[in-house]
Amino acid sequence: MRGRFNSANYKEIKNGLTTDIYFVRTVEILKKEGVNPRVLAEFTMHRPPRKWPWVVFVGLDEVLELLEGVPVDLYSIPEGTVLPYKDSRGIKVPVMYIEGPYADFAVYETPILGLISQATGIATKAARIKKIAGDKLVLSFGIRRMHPAIAPMIDRASYIGGCDAVSSVLGAKLLGLKPTGTMPHALILALGSPERAWLAFDKYMPEDVPRIALVDTISDEKREALRAAELLGEKLYGVRLDTPSSRRGNMRDIVLEVRWELDLMGYRHVKIVVSGGLDEESVAELRDVADAFGVGSSISNAPAVDFAMDIVEVEGKPIAKRGKLAGGKVVMRCRSCMRYFVYPRSDIKDMCPVCGGELESLLKKYIENGKIIREPEDPKDIRKRVLEQIKRISLESYP
């Protein structure tokens, strides 16, 4: 069909057209039977991908948009909450639950899972890389590897997870940021030489755009880096190396060589930005020699976190399928040791059974009978909370 991309528009998603057909059939059967029970449905995750010990929950903003006007109540942990998939006793941690007439929200299960599963995966990958990079800049460059319709979501999740900047024009606009980028190899090839491209970039770009020269297009990285420094002098903020390690030797050796030569020739102010196939392992290898990392596919193509929605109460009575724990629950986290504890709603505790610290309840009410009563937070504030949390936990385990 001409005149549209292969993506659903706002109205189609809101009208439930992106659901699985068996939910549509379920609603049809319930209506014909004259049954529409009030249920409590909770969202938990299976074991996170790649044995991640924790995830960064993201996607609530779009869930609120989807469910606004639907006669349900929605409770959720705040976006940017870092959590394991099971609590300290081995009970799966609910991240959200919906309470309302089942036939009124059944068709939204599929899109809700998609909204939180992919965004949480991207945010988690970004947080893992940012934790390794520490105070070094991490730039999100991965939208070119994904469908353009979701570029803003990718940039938002990447930023919340810890990336310091994003590259897409629309994604940055929606975040209240300026898009960040250097120059492509195409500019250098189109103008015929690196030197002409660097000078043209400096001539025409606004002063607030950092002068970062791409230095691996035609010749040796060291030679091009020195040439860029000679031409731009103090105006040169940095050089970008986009050479995969498979091209010539070890990437760390290349970066060290460029750093050595720049320092030797008096260009200590020039920073080194590395990009091209980076992930946790390569960032860890380069974090002490590079100043910034442009990370693409490993963040934007991050595996989705496998969330599921399950009914745990019908008409106020606890009931669940095999393998699930029936009944409504509360999610508590210790303010001191950050451990999680899941309890029945009738058995709320105030003190951490491990360290004796104060427990805080994380599930907050965001929608009441279809009306949003708690607005989404500013992504900048969510990101700040994520960075504070990941400072307190290990990359390999959760408390």
C-alpha cells in the first residue's frame, strides 16, 4: 500500500489494531457470554536476556498514553527504576498492574508488552555501558540500525539509561536536547579530501557545535589526526576513530598511538572519540585511553526484556495459572541495601529483614478509571535517578 510506511499510526495503536488476534476473539466471546469480570493483571519479567542481573524499567510514558481513557486503574514502579527480576526470596518482581474490567483492556496486552519490553532492553544496555564508561561521554548513535518510526523511543530509552547525548533530530527535540554528531565519511569523500571536509565543517557549522574531525577515511589515523590538529589548532575539540579493530591490529593500540602523537606534538587538548561496533567489552578495554564513545547497534539493537502479563485476581479472589503467584502484591525496596521484597497486599512490612533499613513501596497509582493522575517525569530527572542507582550496584550482580 502506497502512502504509508510499515508502521502503525497513533490511532491504529490506540484502537487496539496492533494486538494479537486471540485477544480480539477473547473479547468477542466474553461479550457474547455477557461476562466482563473485574481482574487484577500484573506484569513481571522472565529471566533478563544475557543473564543481566538487573534492568532499567522504561516505557511507562507510552503505556499511560495508551491506557488514557480506558476504564482501568494502573499502578507502576517509576520509570528509571533499577531492579532484578526476582526479589531476595526468589519471587518475581511486578513492575506494573492493571485493575479493571478485563474485556475493556484485553486487547492492549500486546502493545503494552511491546512498549515496555523494548524500551527497557535499550535503557538497560545503555546503563550497562555507561556504568563501565564512568565519567567518559557515551553518545547514542544507533538509530540507523532500527526502523525510523521508533527512533525517538530509542533515543529516549538510551538517554534515560545513561547516554549523555543522542543523534537523531526528532529524538533530541522531544528530549529537550540538541542532537549530537560529528561528520560522516560521506562528507569527506564528497568533498574529495579530509582536509577540505574539516575546514568546511569548521567554516559553516555554528560555534556551539564541537569541532570533531573524522580521521580514518583515507590514510593512517595518526597522520590524519595530526593534520586535523595542525589545520584547526585550538578550535579542534577532538578526533573520531571509527576504524573496526579487524581492519588493522588492535583498536586500543591505535588509540594509544594517536594519543601519544597528539600529546608529543603539543595537542593535549584534542580528545579522542571512538565509535564502530562498541559494546561493554570494548568500552571497558578503551575507557582509560579514549575520552568519549559513540555507541550504535549494541544499544539500539539491545535484546528486549521478556515481560509477561498475567491475571492474578478475578472479582477480588486470588487466582493464577500454573507457575504464577496469585493475588495482588506490593513491591518494597530497602532504602539502605536496595534489596527488593514482594509481599501480599495484606502483609506489608516496614523494615528490611536483611539489614533493618526502611522499606519503601514502589508501586504508585498513575491512572484512576482511565484518568492520568500522575504525569510522566522529565527524562532528565529519570536519567539522574538511573545514574544514582547504578553507582550503588555491580555490573555482574544485584544486592
